[in-house]
Amino acid sequence: MTTSDTAVPEPSPEQAALFARVRRMMLIAGLTTALAICAVLIAVGYRLFKSEGRAPEPVGDVTATLPKGARIVSTGVAGDRLVVTLDIGGVTEIRTFDAHTLKPAGKLKFANEP
């Protein structure tokens, strides 16, 4: 036997079972991590390609009619929505429009309790 040869004893059956369990747990952890990374990459890719495919439609002149006596209190942009706050005879109303198409997206009315 030379000095470069080292004697490695055979593992006992308990040690062999422990090694097998550790290998199995490492394999499960590795596969779970790979699956999570793939899910994140798919989600990011989907969001990127979904937003790229959406071309803004050309918008011409748009006239939104307001109720009689309504007054615009404020306007703003939230994400891809245009938000207009109205005062209609003492009642506050918020109207939202899609910023790309200027089509109405929703209406929220506020009223005082009697």
C-alpha cells in the first residue's frame, strides 16, 4: 500500500440509509427550486410579451358629456386609467377612463347619508 492510497471504510447500513435519504431530499429541493425559477421566468416573459403586443389604438377627438351643473374638481392618471373627479350638485363622483382608448371604465358615486 502506498501513501497516496487511503483506506475508506464501507458505510454501515444506517449510514447508507442516511446518505440515500439526504440525496433524495437534495434532489427534491433542487427540483423544487428549478420549478420555482421556471415559474418566475414564465410569468415575467408572459407579462413582457403581453404588454409588447398591445399597440395603442389611435384616438381621435373625444367628447365626454357631463350632467347639467357638473363641474370637474380634479383629474389624474392612475396606472393606465384617467381619473376625473366631478362635483354634481354637491355629490362627488369619480369617473375613470382607459388612458389608451379613452373609453369609460367605471363610475363611483359618493353621497351623504340622510
